[in-house]
Amino acid sequence: MQALKNYVEEKNRWNAIFGMAPMDINNDMDRVKIAQTLDSDLSPENLHCDGEISQAQAQRKYRTLSKVAEQLIKLDPTVTVEELY
């Protein structure tokens, strides 16, 4: 669960900058928001930073985000991360 916790903490730091409410993995609705955020982060243009990073960097990013998604789905099997399929 550490990868998921780290991911949510990082997103919450950014959310705080923009005045958005923090997400909590213990909240059903927040887990849906986390899954949606992961979907966005896993989209090809975001995953590859619009072509600004190397294929190797994109692969590392994908592995990290996939691990986060797997941990989220293990925690709550009702959420889906479409970009994994």
C-alpha cells in the first residue's frame, strides 16, 4: 500500500497548492477520484509528458503508476482504472 499512499500524498500536496480538498484512501468517493486521476496520469500524452521524456522514463512511470493502480484495486475492487486495460 505504500506506493498508493505516496501517490495520494503527492497529489494532496498539489491539491493544497490549488485550494482543492485532500483525497483520503479510506473514503469511497475519494477512491473513485484517485482512480480517475490515475486514468489521467496513465493516458499516453501524460505518461510520455507529450514526448518530453524518454521511452525508458515513460516505462518507469508506467510501472510505478500501475503498481499504485493495483494497490488501489486491491483496496477497493469496485474501482476501475481504464488505462490499465
